[in-house]
Amino acid sequence: MRKGNCRDQSLGLSFGISRTFSNFGKNRGTFTTSGLGIALTSLLIALLWGSLASAQSTAPFTDFSSYVHWMQKNHKAPFDRDGAVMPPGAAAALREAAAKKHTLEAMNAAAITNKYHNVRVNQDRNPWPKAELGSAIDPSTGTNWVVMANDFRENYDHEFYHVSTNNGQAWTDDSMVGGNDPFSGFIPLTFQSDPGVSFDSAGNSYLSDITGNLIFDANNLYENLDTEIDAVQGFSHGTYTSLLPTPIDDQPCNGVFTGTFNCPGTLDKPFIATDSNPNSPNQDTSYVYYTYFCNASPCTDGTATIPAFGSAILVSQSPGPGQPFSAPALVSGTLTNTQFSDLVIDASGTPHIFFDDFTDSPTINMWESTLEAGKWVVSKKPVASFVYHGLLDLNWAFRDSGAEAPGCGIHGYEAYCAFSANQVAGGKLEGSPSVYLASISVKTGASNVVRVNSDAFNDLKEHFFAWATATPTGAVYVGWYDSRNDPFNAKVQYFVAKSTDGGKTFPVQVPVSDVAFNPCTGFPGCGFFGDYTQLVSGPDGVVHAAWSDTRDGASMQIWSETITW
């Protein structure tokens, strides 16, 4: 586990603690946010954290924080739960930065030299950051495009989705419904994260996320970190969604340090995929898949059993719009240190899930699991093996573990999964990560891995958060953030590359963001830039890119480009 991940996890927990203390002070009279109160709070948290750390060599753990610390210390899967609340003082800093926005926008506009004219996706007029993007194209129209993001405009992480009905020329701005906690009287959960989007063949959209609590009550030594996976159905080609979420999975993680603390399992990183092929026997089936971290011995969830302190990929499916989802099923087989997954559906309607396993750390093995006769069967060997050491750039401090995750597309029976790595299959080692593409025949299991970015090998430039998509004609596109054009290695552009030979070579690769930007400037303390950015294509072969962008020098907003080459 990289040191940076440990830093980001503790930062995320501190965000939650800060917000909860503030809420208690305002609403319940149990705590105030005066300078003395904050100092005493910090001391209490430090004492509790230290006592938990000193006891973490034995199990069961006293709370979720000590479990995360144990996972990191023992080089297990890189649990990467988002910091769901902005740090104290962030609002003032963002307002101050926003005051410079119009001047910087004019300067950047004058610097545009390429042919692209990016369109801003989110329509709110505030500087709060938006990071980590789910995206999908309506196959029934080819022009309706939905983008969903982690959005901090309410000071805490909430999902907003944006709909374009004209190929990205204009956008709406809508809030996704939140989840309710069954373990605390069905009161609203405090944050949402990890957006996912899909469409069925009739143009119904589906949105997924993880929702949960980050609550710490210092007076009663109570902590609540419950997690829930939700899905919401959309209608009218994605233009609006249901008022009621569908809970896919709920896991308690709450209690008092001096008594009972119940935290058998924790959920993370859900996505959703829907079979939109009208010729498929599984037409309009939706799959929600995610990681389950087991904090007890052992864990049972639906039909899956996960060993103590292991992690597994689970999936739940629904046969069509308005239909119930199944009990969670195990995808990752006997592998018990897994995280990060992406699902593609082949031409016959068979789903395949690709995921990472960290058992042999620092080597990461990417595996394929296929639904065969109602059971998920893991491939006999990994489809890719690689090493990821993280971003080298000292200008940045955001978490980057999502760069090692597979971002996949498929054409027919050939799947394509993009990821970042410093070294692949024992090959030459780079000081900073490049983007690679694994091409996998889902019929035979044969795979091949190639380097995508064409800048010089080991030039110490950064390439991260890659995603692959394939068009109906078989062209393969990969999108990612790239710092190659900045001599100081601080600014990035969103690049897209195209292959016409089945992912073997990528002779065309260009920045589609019309300005370069520093990913650190949009989130106070450079604490977060998301974990992924999805690239998607429609039935007409048009590719759609949306990315987080700090071009105004003051905030992190969503920008987009429709790609026709």
C-alpha cells in the first residue's frame, strides 16, 4: 500500500468528523465549533486514533478506522473510500478563488489554439468541485448523453446528473435521490459517491452509487459508517429519474467504543451495466457490481461468503425495468483480496467482469469472471499482470489508486480494458505510470497488453484514470489525463487515442480539452480528483468524453467534447 493512500483515508475520515461535530453543535447542543472546542476535539480524536492503532494487531477491530489502518499496514487491497465532506475553511478559500475566475477565463480563452470547443456540463454557478464521472449514451437515440458526478456544491459529497439531448451541446442539472439508512430508523444517509450510469434498449436510464454515513459523536463515543448500494431508474431517455432509490445492499458499521461495535462488512465502488442488445436473450438485464470488504470472520452477503479480512467482488442483477434485484452473488471466486471491477456484455448477451487482485502485491493481477449457466466462473489465469507505484508528481497530493483499476469496453467478443501501470508482465520499469490496454478474447481467454500513450518511455510524465470504449465498427478509443505537454509536469490535458487495428496500435492521440489545467487547484489541499473518468461511445460511432477540469484556476467543473474522428 502506498503511503499516499493512508494519508487520503485518514483525511476522508477527518472530513466526516468535522462535519458531524458541526451538525451536533448546531442541532443538538452537544458540541460547539469554537476554537477551544475544535482543539479539544482534535485532541480527543488523536487519543482515540492512537488507542485504536495500538490495539489493531488483534481482531476483531474496535472500529472501522482501525480496520482500514490494518488493511493499509498489511498491504491488502487499497480501500479507497472517498472523503465525503470538504475540509474546514474550504468554503472561504473557494469563494476567494472564484473572485479571480472571470479574469482567468478570459486569459485561458485567449490561449485556445486547437480545434476543440469544449462545453461545460454542470450548470450551477458556484466553485464547489465536481470529480469522478460516470457516463452513458442512450442506444435508442444515439444523441442523449447522461453524465453523473461526485459534487460538493452542498459542502458534502452528493450525486448530481446532467442530461444532454443534442450530443453534448447543452446540458441540464439534476440531483440524484439519496438513500435511507435501515440501521438508524431510515433517516437519510449523509453522503453519496461513486457514480455509475447505463441505458437499456428502450432508453430507460439507470444510475447507481454508494451512499453512507460519516458520523462521529464525541460525547457518546459513537461512530456510524453504514454503507448502502443504491440504483435509481430513469425515464424518457434519461431526462428524469424516479423519486425512490432501490437498495441493492446494506451493511451496518456502527456502535460505541465502550460497548458493541457492529461492522461485519463495508461496501465500495459500485457500477451499473445494462444489456441494451435487442437480440440478446438477456435484453434489458441490469447488473450492479461492487466490492465487499469483510471485517469479521467470516462474512455472508446474499449467496456469497467472504473470509475474514478479505475482499470480494459481488453482483446483483435485475431482469428489466421496474423488476427487483437478486441477492448478491460472488463474482471473484476463491480470490480474497480483490477490488475495482468493470463489466462488459458480449454480442451474445453474456456478461464478463474484469477486476484487480492484490494478493501478490506489489504485482496486481487483473482477472476475468464470466456468468456461465447462472454461476460466475473466474478465468484460469490473469488477463494482465502489472505493477503500479503511483503518480510521481510532487505538485499533486490527491489519491490516485483508481488509476490501477480496469476501465473497459467491448466489441463483439473482444474486450478492451485500460489501466495505468509502471511495469507490465515483468517488462521495463517506468518512474511514472503509462496507460496500457489489455485486449481480451472473451471466447478463448487469450489476452495481449500494449502501451497506449506515445510519448517517450520513462519521460516521467503522468498518465492516469484511463478508460476504453469501442464503436460498432470496431474502432477502439482510450481516454486519460496526461501531463506530457507541460514542462513543469503540473498541468494535464484530457487525451483521447484511437486504434483501428483492434487495440494493437494508437497512431492518433490528441488532447481534446482545449486548455491545460492543474488538477490540484479545484479541491482545497489538493485532496481529491476522483478515481475514474468514463469514456463512452454511441451506436453511431461518435465518442463522448467528459472530464473534471480546473481551467478557471479557481474551481473544478465538468467539461465535455463530442469526438467524430
